[in-house]
Amino acid sequence: MTPHSLRIATVTDAARARIAVARLAAACGVPALERTRLVTALSTRLRECLAGGGTCVVSCRVTTRDGEPVLRVAVAPAHETGAAGEPAWQTEVACPEPVGPEGGDVPADASLLAEALLGADEDTASVLRELAGHQELVAVQRERMHRSDQGVLSLQDELDAARRELREASAATRAARTEAENARRRLTFVADASAVLTASLDQDEIVRQLPELLVPRYASKVDVWLFDQDDRHGAAPHPAAAVVAARTGRPQYAADHPGNLPGVDDQPPSALMPTSPLLCLPLPTRRAPLGVLTLYPPEQRWSPDDAVMLVELARWASTAIDNAHRFERNRDIAETLQRALLTDLPTTTAGMSLAARYLPATHGLNIGGDWYDAFRQPDGGLVAVVGDVTGHGLHAAVMMSQLRTALRAYAVDGSSPGQVLTRLHLFLDDLQPDLYATAVIARFRPGDPTFTWATAGHPPPVLRTGDGQVKVLDAEPGAMLGIPLEQEIGDHTLPLTGGSTLALYTDGLVERRARGIDQGIERLAVALGTFRPAELDADLDGSADRILVPLLSDSERDDDACLLLCHLHGEGPGPGRGGRAVRAHMT
């Protein structure tokens, strides 16, 4: 394309140049928007030139840049008016289409010029239409963005609400975890307390254990006020709240602020401890309170759940202490009755010494069906008996007393030990069909160098002869007394030399859960064989105590135990002559 050059001196020249550049750009295929920008920039430059009163030259030509055709438009001052060295203004736009030689011609006629100006304004109209479309699109996009923003804001609100709910859920989870841990600690405490309060029937031991249970988990200090101790040791000062708890039977909380504990009454602070809250719990029973349990606070104050648990603990402790009271009273009664039922041994015998021991069980009431007895017959003979009625308690003791009386009655007429046990079997079966007993009887006659014995379901006697040999007399025994079985119990006879010792006993002396009864009998035989005849002659009573030492090495016994020693003197009076005084003990 041939370059165009237009001299601009008037507004008409500027209009013609503007139209020429617009037509040339259209001929080059420049889009309407780019043409409008080009023409607008050119008009601005020409306006500046004419406003300055000068003359300028507009040049247009198509050239290449980077191998692509471009339309270059430049405005430079005319040589006669421009300042030396003033740079020209120029711009370039891409030319998508080739241009013919007529591109950029501008008509000189004024009407044709006006028409050309109107045609040039079509680009502006097209741009405006395109701009309107873009504005509508922008409005739609703006609305979408607004809605999107609203959605984002709504989502942000939902996220904020979700975060709040998460924080609340986390706080609730932590609170639930803490409460679960507290509940676990309370359950552990309840289990420990239950084990402690049911493990002993000793009141002093229970009272001693209470502070160990409560400190430091639920109290920094514990006072146990038992009313019967005031009666024995004199009254000591107690907080006013404890006195109110004793009088009303209701738990009391003494502090300078309300405790708000369920089932607990609020009281002013204690004058004895004005700065420390106190929780005073009565120890109730069905009859009357036993005392008051006063707790001083731990590091953290008691919660409502703690208070409920501690009130229940006071009830458990009261029941345990009351049971210990009852047990101690019943034990005293039982021991008194047991001592009354045990007979004194004969003071003189046919050249013999007797020693007896009775040991109540270490568990439960100390009264049972074990008994020993020794009595003289009309012919001067001696009958020694050890028996055991099944069961414990007053009923067993009463039945034991009846059997002992019946046995003495049957032995008065000179019946042999086997005959006495046979008759006693029939008596027990008729008297108490559901009660059973065992017994062993030994009979010594004046002038007779033998002795006779019989057993009914009882551990066998152990004999230490004068030469130091020990025998277990396990000849065929009879069955247990009172069982639904017809039986005739036989007698057994052995020689009896001077210095011999016969041991009669109950199974409680030799039987243990961890070991069988045979091992216990063997231990008794070994213990009896360690004595010399002179020791037994000199101190049978002390010898009985020494025999018990290896047999009672266990600290716990579940059953009563009896031991009866019958010792024939080696150099003492013979049968029918004077004897030695003897003693019996309940240990």
C-alpha cells in the first residue's frame, strides 16, 4: 500500500484525516473496537495539535512487525511550525486483511465528507452495542458474583456455626470424659470401701480404716465420733454441725457459703474451725445413730455426686460398726456359754494325769460342737471322751451338751466304749435326725494293764508308749453318729505300760485346707514322740501347750479344736491308787 500523508491545519483537515484513518483501518480488517480506539487516540492528538495553533502531518502506511502486517499511524508537527527535535506520535494496529490501493481515500466534497463522518460513527455505534452487550454480561456476572458472595457468606456463617458446634461438642466431650473419670474413681472407691468394711468384724479396725479410705481422695482429715466412746472416755468438744447431725440424723455442711449438696443441710461455719468447711455425716442404724463422721475438705470441694456417695458410705460404715458391736456381744455370750459347757477334769485318777485344751475357731462366733470330757466310773475306772457335733452356734452347743449328758448316763452301768457309742448313735438319730456327730471314747480300769477304746467317724487316737514309740490307733472305726444306718460299734483293746500317753483330739486340730488330715495326724504323732517320759510325768499341762505349737502354726483356723492327753505315770501309783491333780484350759 502506498503511504498516505495528510497535512492538518484546520478542523476540516482533522476530520478528513480521522475519516481516512478509519477507512484505512477498516480496509485492513481491523476490528471495530480497535478501529474506535485508534480513531479516538488520533482525534485526541489532532485536537491537541490544533489547540496549540500549529500544523501537523498525519502519515499512515502498512508495514510489517515480526513478519506480521501492521497499520502504523503517526502524527508529527509540520516542519515550518514544529519545534526542532520534537518527537512524532505514532501507534500501530494489526492488519488481518490485505489492503488495496484505494484504501484510505477521503472525498473532498462537504456532503460526501459528512456522509463519511456518519459512516465512521458506525464503528462507534458498533462498539457501543458491543459495549452494551458486555455491560449486560458484566451485570449478569456481577449478579452471579453477588450470589456467589452471598453463598460464600452463608457458607462462612455455616462454617462458623459448625466451628462453634464443634467447640461446644469438644467441651461437652471433655466434660463427659472428666465426669466418666470421676465416676470411675467413685466406683473404685466404692469397691475399696466395700472390701474394707466387710473384711473385719472388729470395730476398732473398721474405725481405723475409715480415714485411710477417705484421705486424700475425699478428705484432708477425718474425725470419727462414736457415742459409746464418749461414755467410756469422756466427752470431747465437737463442731456444732456434728452435734446437729447427731441430734437430727441428717448430714450437715458447715461453711461461710451454701454447699448446695443434695440431702445435706447448710450450717454457719464452725467456731472450732471457722476457715474450713466441714461435712458432718451421721452414722445411722435402725435404732439410733452410733456417731458422726466429720470430713475436712480435700483440695477440691465436694461435688453433689461426691456428697451422695459419702452419705451412702456413712450408712455402710454405720452398718459395719453396728455388726461389729453385735458380733462382739454375741462372741462374749458364746465364749461364756462355751466355758460353762466345758467340764472340769477329775482332780484324782487311777495313777494318771489328764490335760485338756479347747481352742475356738478364729473365724465367726467362738462356739461350736467340739467337746472333751473325763469322769470316773463307780468301779474306779476312768472314761475319757472327745467328740464333735456338726455345725457351729448355739444349736450345736446345746446338742453337744445333751450328747455329753447322755454319754455319761450310758457309761454309768459299766458299758464298754463301743456299746456306749452304739446307744448314743440311736439316741442322736431319734433326737435330731438331721444332726450328726463323731466321738472317741477310751476306758481305763483299775488293775488292768490294758485300755479299751472305740471311735465313731472320729480321727484315730495317737498313743505314745513308755519306750517312746508312737502309734496311730486306726483300727476299724464305726460310722458317724446319727446317720440313717444301723450299726454296732466295736471295741479295741491294747496293753498300757507305765509312761504311756494317749492323745484324743478333734479334726480341727489336725485338718487344714492346704493339707490333708493325714499330714496333720502325722505332725501330732511327731510332736508327741519328742517328749521323754520324765517330761510328761513332771509337767503334762506344759507338755500339752508345747504339742500345740507345731500344730497351730497356722494363724487362721476354720474349726474348733480339742486335745485331751491321758498319761499313765511310769513310777507312780498303780491302778486303784492315788493320782495327780490335772487341769484343763480353754485357749
